Amino acid sequence: MMRAVIARDKVLRMVERAVPVPSGSEVLVKIAYAGVNRADLLQKDGHYPPPAGASDIIGLECSGTIEALGNEAHKFRVGDRVAALLKGGGYSEYVAIDQGCVGKVPDEMKLSEAAAIPEVWTTAYQLVHRIARTRPTDTVLVHAAGSGVGLAAVQVGGNP
């Protein structure tokens, strides 16, 4: 069994759940840290339902170590330090997630820092460099620089 956090009636509640078992190309991550996002807060308040088929456990990003591999998961090894982008399930002790949504964390990076990268930093990077297609000489104006994604966009703007 594992502990996990769900949102019910605008309150975060600790519940017991079975530890997920990875299948196919999934990996099981033993979570060390979870990112806290605006979407998590909206979900707690009932304004952001989880995607169809997603866990009712909140949390969109996490970091930790690979604990087990599905029979088709070959990108990682047990013990690898990783960060993951999730449809839900980050506020728990373990999460099973497709290996395509997981990235290795460099040795020089703390897992506490890595937990903030998958949702916020990936979104900011994608917006600034893939969608807006900025160049290093461009000036980037970020209107919501106080938000997580906005703050990240300020830092990645002009640095491909």
C-alpha cells in the first residue's frame, strides 16, 4: 500500500492506495518530490477535472527513482534518477507512467529541483522556442512573469 493525496469537496485528503504495477512501456517511479502547479490548486477546488482515464490522485509532475519496469520499458534502469510529466498521480509515493513521459535527471541536479521541470519548464520552453520560434536576438515580453510558467519563460527566453 502507499499514501496518496486526492481532492474531494475542495479539501486535500490523504488516502491509502495499492502501489501501481507498471505494464508494457511503463516505469514505476518511487516519488521523492512533486511539483505544485496552478492546475493542482484548480483541481483541488473542483475547477480542473483530471483527464479521462487519469488517476484521481492529483499532481502533474514529480521526480524520484525508477523502482520497476514494465516488460516493454527499455529506456531506463532500476535506480535511475528521473523526472516525469503526469496526467495525475504525482502526490503519492509511487506512480506508473509511460517511459516516454520520463526523463533522466543529471547527477548534478537535485531531485527537489527536477520535480519543477516537466510541467512548468517544458511548457515555457515549448512556448518560447517551438511555438513562438524565438531567436537569441529576439526580445521576449512575458505578461505573467509572476506565474510558474511565466517565470520560467523569462529565464528561457533568448536561450535556446
